[in-house]
Amino acid sequence: MPNTTGTGAVRMSPKSIATNFLEASKFMAVESTRTALECSTPQIRRAFSRMIDDHLRLAEDWFEVMERKGWYRVVPGDDQTLNMVRGEARDFGAYGGSGSLGTIGRGGRFPEDWATETNR
């Protein structure tokens, strides 16, 4: 039997509420990105970029709450997968990619701990 209030409304657990807010933040970040890519003027694109940043910060905040409470567990990646992602990120930047993958670290360089692994 569902957990309901005296009015018949379904009660949501704190975990369900946090999950919904996290998913909504991620959804809005993705949809705002799609919209920004379709904008006809740089000013509107910049406005959407600011909105995207807000949604990403909110998603990060909700993730941190959920992780701290044990509601969202992150499984560390294995070395093979991490090396593959590092290589793809390096290749993306080498071919003129932009955004976070194309400009990792200062001046488009990888963090120091990656340099020895990816630049052999």
C-alpha cells in the first residue's frame, strides 16, 4: 500500500526527492545545452551558458548530498577504462576540440598526474 497523506497525496522519501531534483538538474543542463546550440545570437547563447552553469552546479550539489547520505554510490573506474578515457580526451583536444575535454588543465594541458601516462 503506498505511503499517503490524509489527503491521499503520495509521500515521497527524502531520497526520492533528492533523486528527482538531481535528475531534473541534469535534464535541464542537457536541454539548455541543446537550446544554446540552436541560438541565433551570441548574447542568447551566453545567457543559456549561464543557465547551464547553474544547472550543473545544482546537479553537483544534489549529487554531493546524495553521496554523503549513501544514496548515490560511485564505483571507481578500472585502470583500463580510465586510460581509454584519458586517451580519448587527449585525442579530442589534439584535433581542435573545445570545451572541457579540449582544454583540460591550464593552457589545454592535462593535469600533471596524467602527463606521464598519456604522453608516452
